[in-house]
Amino acid sequence: MKFFKIFPVTVFLLISFHLSAQEQTKIPGGIAIAFKAGNAAELSKYMNSTVELLLIDKEDFYKKNVAEAILKDFFNSYPTKDFIIRFQGAKNDLQYAIGNLKTERGDFRVYFLLKKVGQELLIQQIRIEIENGK
């Protein structure tokens, strides 16, 4: 009989914990919109002052304005068709997401890492790799 009294409370606590964990791993929607539109200027609004870019032939830490220019060149060379976040998660004070970017010239896997800076969640790293097998 005790089981039937404790079970609903346990289920409620597990569901509450799961929902609060999902809220903590919510990547700002504007990032996905900026990738989908191929809009480097909009994407830069979510970047920290220095960003690590790992992009086809470039790999370094760049100031925000330089990273924006590099991404603008990328989006000009690879016009976007679609972007979908496939997975997102969190570990400690970092959040991350993995997505698929479809362009007119091929598909890419996109990884980005965000860190809370003050009250904002800002991009620390963006990695864009050619999708395997495509």
C-alpha cells in the first residue's frame, strides 16, 4: 500500500527534474535561425568577444568581428538551404549543440559551445565540418 502513495510523488519528482534539465540545455533559438539564414551578423550577436573557429581551412581564436567576417565568407561560398539542431546538452556551466547545415554545395556538421557570461549565454566555439559520407 505504501508503494501506491510513494509512486506518484516519485514520478512527479522525476518529471520535474527532467523538465528543469531540459530548460537548462535550451540553446537560444536565434542561433539556429542565424545558421539557417546564413546570417553571420545575426550569429555574431550570440558570440563572446573572442571565439574559437574551426572551419574547413581555418582554425584559431578570433575576435568577434573577425569571426563574423570569416563566417560571412563561408556563408557566401556555401549558401545555406537548411539548419537543424540534432542534439543539445549541458555540462557544468557549458552548453553545447550539434546540428546539420545543408548548403547548395554540400552538407556540414556544426558543433557549437556556449558559456554563460554574466546573464547571457554566449558562443565560445564554432566547429563546422564536412558531413561524412556525403
